[in-house]
Amino acid sequence: MMNKKLYIAALALAAVLPATAQDTYESARLIGSDLNGTARYVGMGGAMEALGADISTMSTNPAGIGLMRHSTASVSFGLVSQNGVEEFDGLGKTHMSFDQAGIVYSSRVSRRSFVNVGFNYHKSRNFDQILSAANSLFNSSQNGLSYKKHRNRSEGNGGFWLDFNTDNGSVVGWRDKNSNTVANTFSQADFVNVNALMYDGTLYKEVYDRTYDDPFNPDLDWVFYNDADQYMFDRAHRGWISEFDFNVSGNQSDRFYWGVTVGVYDVNYKGYSLYSEGLVGHYDDETTYDAGIVHYMDDRKIDGTGVDVKAGIIFRPLEESPFRIGLSVTTPTWYELTTSNETLMLNDAHGAPDEKGQVYPIGEYDDAVSSETYDFRYFTPWKFGASIGHTVGTDLAFGLSYEVSDYSASDNRILSGERNSSGYERSYKDSEMKQNAKRSLKAVHLFKAGLEYKPDPALALRLGYNYQSAAYEKNGVRDNMLNSPGVAYASTTDYVNWGDTHRFTCGAGYKTGGWNFDIAYQYSTVKGDFHPFQAYDTNQSTGVKEVKNNRHQVLMTVGYTF
């Protein structure tokens, strides 16, 4: 039995790939926002873009701040809980969250006109989520995807040419047979598959005393793959996107309201996943054997900042009516980001028993590690909104809002390595990944409805509903065969095509003197199809599994008007 050793390597793609980018599915998690903010805003389903006079409208329709006639400050916090999951990597189902803090200063400029300035922080995305899936596989595996790309032979055909890297002895996927540049299609996941599991010249030379020439490269003996019959997957998403909004807004004659907000974003994301496959070997077309297990552990972080600009108006068409119409637009968020990962494969696979029933490990190494850190840019799509709001006396208020944003128009940017006269590094569009975004993402429509009733001047009761259409095409795919740096730096192959999101909310508020105390409850639910890797051949099952993200939130706001 051969002595296998620990193999550790840093896949230094930066040395051979001057450009960097991110793939469609990794980037898409940065688009959009949760329903979050003050308890009043959440309790009404977020449908306050035309009603205004709530600090949370600063990030959706900045003109809503123009309706304020007094200065105000507020803070919001609560609990978020995900049901139907088990703790993973120390991440539990329930955690506390600090969600909002802001202040608006209102200044009267005439009897019926105001100019207001404000600042608000809120957690626009809460990444904390446990994702688990398990299913059977047939005629497929993650290393089978790597083998398929190997058989495609070149970057132009969605694959790579395997050969040794003379600098460190590892096996690398080159652009083609005559190239000395690593292929964009050769991912970090391919790297650990090829080096730890798929290549094994030692086993067959020393144990079985025979050799086999790879059909495409005679210098590589025994590059092969194994199917899997099942997989298990767990991931703990952690982190948040903090949004810091700076607003100036106004009220003209109590009929026309305007506002502009500059938003600054701070991204803090971490995801740790464990993916395991039960491998099978084939004696012949009908007889298989247990070939052991392979484990993939991936730890990825995304950090960085972004900025956007929001503008909006609200107007009352009829002077004698409180009925209001709101319109808003938000520019793309221009992100400057850094991502890093460390990916470890533990190889416990083995071959078929010999005549004495002895089994031998498969693969050149027991372990393989790949790690990278790189900078990239990502521009989210434009967003447009329209809303209506109406009040009946001082007892009843209701609002309806609609927003649309075409996620397929998001833009993964490749850094050029060149700088302009001010020292800013230029970037250009990742055309291959752009096509994948058009194939896999689509326009997202967001509908909000909210109602507030005051049975007493000091007491408010609220209901809301929030519907967001699916951002992912049903047949969208995280394509690992694209000629894109976004593939080269990918360390995982899984993806989820999430469907429609439904949010149901309710809440209450109590006002005494200048103080207000509000509480809200939100239940959100979304289903999706989990794919451990893309389909790469016919007559196979890749174990697509339905997954859910059902979340409860209890939120409290304390505010003071002065």
C-alpha cells in the first residue's frame, strides 16, 4: 500500500491571470435588500413610499423625508429566526440584530415649506442563513464535471488541457495544448479535484504494476473520475450589508415633495460549506462498488464598499385631497470588493477490492488546499419605483408601492490593471459572465401593500404584505465552462435558483409625548431549487433538491420627535 502525503498548494492564479471578476451567482447575493428598517415601515410591508414621513423611506423614495415637519430620531433592533433547519458551523437558528438608527433635522423655510436633512443606518441585507440539502445522484459527480471539462481539451471548448506545472509539480488546466497560461475555465474546484482525486499515477504504477496513457496527454497517467450515488451539503451564511444614507429633501407648499439620498454600503459576507459525495466504482456497466467518500470544505469571504444615488418626488394632484403619488429612481450600486477563500478537499476514496479483498486509496493525495484573494467590481442594476398613498382623516392610512429592477442587467467587471490620470484602475465588462447573467437572472418585480389604523390618537395598528418575484430563471445555471475569470476563481460549484418571496407583516405603535414605541412582526418565505453542480451530460441526475428559507423577525423601534 502506498504512502500518501498531505498536499497543500496555493492556486496563484493572480500570477497568470491579470484580470479578476466574480461569477453570476456569487455576485447576485449583493443585489436587492430585505424588508427592514423601522417597525412602522416593516409593519406596513414597506408600502410607505408615497405616504412618507418615516425615516426608512430615505432609502426607497427620498422624498418621503420631505413630509416631515418636525425633527426626529429613532433606533430599531430585534430578533431574527430561521425555522426548519439545524445548527451548522456554530450558526444557530435565532440571533439578535441591530437594524436601524437615524436622525432627521427639519427646518421651516416658509409657512408651508420645509427643507430637511437626515442620516439613517439600516441593515439592508442580513445574510445569516443555514442552507442544507441532500439527495441521490446518477451518472454524475463534481469530479465528473471536472473530467468533462478535461475531455473538452481547451478553453475555447469550455475545458482545459491538463499538464504538469513545472514550478511546483501540480497538475494544471492550461488554455490549450501549446499554452503556458492557466485556462479561465480551470476553477479552484477543478484544481483540488484533479490533483487530489482524479490523477493517480502512483497507484497504478506501484500497486497494480501497470500504466495507462491518458487519451489526450501521454505525459499524464491515469486521469479518471468516479460517479457518485449521493451527496450531502450544508452551508452557514453569515454577515450583512450595512447601508448609510445621507438625505436632503424638501416640501413645497405642502403639495410637492422632493428628495435626494446618497447611499454608502459596507459589505461583510462569510460563507462556510461542507459538501460530501459518496462515490461509486464500476466493475462493468451493471455492477458497481462502494468507492468511499470525498469531502469539500470551502470558506469564502466578501468585503468591500459601494455607493449609489436615489432620487424621488411625491405630489398631491388635488389640493383638497391627501391622495399622493410617488416616483423614485435608484442608480446602480457601484461596488469595490475583495473576496478570499480557502478550499480543502479530504479524499477518502478507494478503488475496487483486489483478490484478497484489500482496497487501495484513489488519488495522488489525501488532501488538497486551494486559496486565493482578489479584488473585483460589481455594478447592480437600476431600480425604478412608483407608489400611491392616501389617508382618511387622522384614523386610516394605506399605501401601495411597486418597484422593478432588471437583475440580468447587473455587471461583473474585470479589472484591467491600467490606471487613469487620477490613479483609478480601469475595468471592463466580463462579456461571458454578462451572457450568463442574461440567461440565469431576470427582472424582479416588487409589490407592497400596507394599512395603518388608529383606534385612538395614541395607538396605531398595522398590516402589510410584500411580494417579490423570482430573480432567477427556472433553468438558470452557474456555468463552470465559461471562458471567464469568474469561473477561474470559483471554489464551489453549487447554486440555488430561488423563486418568489412572500412577506407577511403586522405591527402596533404607541405614542406618548414626544416618544413613540413601535413593534412589528414579519414572516418571509421563499423556495428554490438547489443544484450541487451543473448538468454536464445527458442521461444523468444531478440531484436537484427543493430548499426553503422561512424566516421570522420581531422588530422594535424607539423614536423621539422634537
